[in-house]
Amino acid sequence: MPEEINSPDGQGPSHIPALGALVVDTGHGNRTGEFRGLAGPYWSLRPVSGGPEWEAAPEHVRTPTSAERLTAENARINARSRRGPAW
């Protein structure tokens, strides 16, 4: 995934992320989520540790920093360990 999701002129997204890609929604307090698909003009995002999806305006979505990516991966691993083994 490229470093920038938004186009250089700031007029909207230059591409749609791959399913499951980590992104940060600046319109909702820099919330990190997984890209789940399109919901009309919005992008559907899901918290990395589980929970309900939310919709984000594409122009408010960016690629996570290295620190944000690490935090998200840790949250995902911790959530899996709390759920126990998949039977």
C-alpha cells in the first residue's frame, strides 16, 4: 500500500485500499481500523480488535505510521488471546 491514500491535491482518495488493510480515520479521532469495503461514498472500517464497523469519509483516511501499525497489531494479538483458541 502506498504511503498516501489521499491524492496529492487533497481532493479525495487516489485509490481504494486492499481488503483488510490498516488505515487511520482522522475524522474519528485517529481511530485505526481495517478496510472492509465500500458503503456508498464512504469506506467501511472495522476495529482491529473486533467490534462494530463504522463508516469513514475517504478524504479523512490515511496510512498508519509505524507506531500506529505496531499498536494495532498488538491490539489484534491481545484480542485473539482473550477469545481463546479457535475450536
